Amino acid sequence: MEKYMSNLEKALGLARGCYQRSVLTGEASLSGAELKGEARRWSAKYRVSRLNLISRLKVNNIPFKVVGGTPKTGVSRLVVL
């Protein structure tokens, strides 16, 4: 019998690397606002990583929504439902 997995557990299984797991757990924002120093220079790569994660969530029918974020701050989080 297959073990029941929550949507978050399924999503974490699709994450590639600790940054994508951080996005799923809410430690990292979708905007990349928390990136500092050397990581900020690579912000375009982090953006691609976030988009790839979202694409995998959609392909696997894992429901999620984007919460927060204002025009002023731009900080938003991805929440798996």
C-alpha cells in the first residue's frame, strides 16, 4: 500500500537542490530579495531555478499559490496547498 504523501512532501521530492527546497518551505522568497553578495550576481540563474520548480509543480498537478508581495517590496512566497 502506497504511503500517503502531502502535496508539500511531493513538491519537496521534485525540488532540485537546497535553494528550491528553501523556496518551498518559505525560507526563500520568489523574488530573490534575500540573495546577498555573490549570490546576487547570479540572480538570473536563481530566477530560472524558481521558474523550473514552478513548471515541475504544474506538470505534476501540485496545487500552489503565490502570496504576499506588494509593488513596493516585491517580496512574495510560494505556498503549496
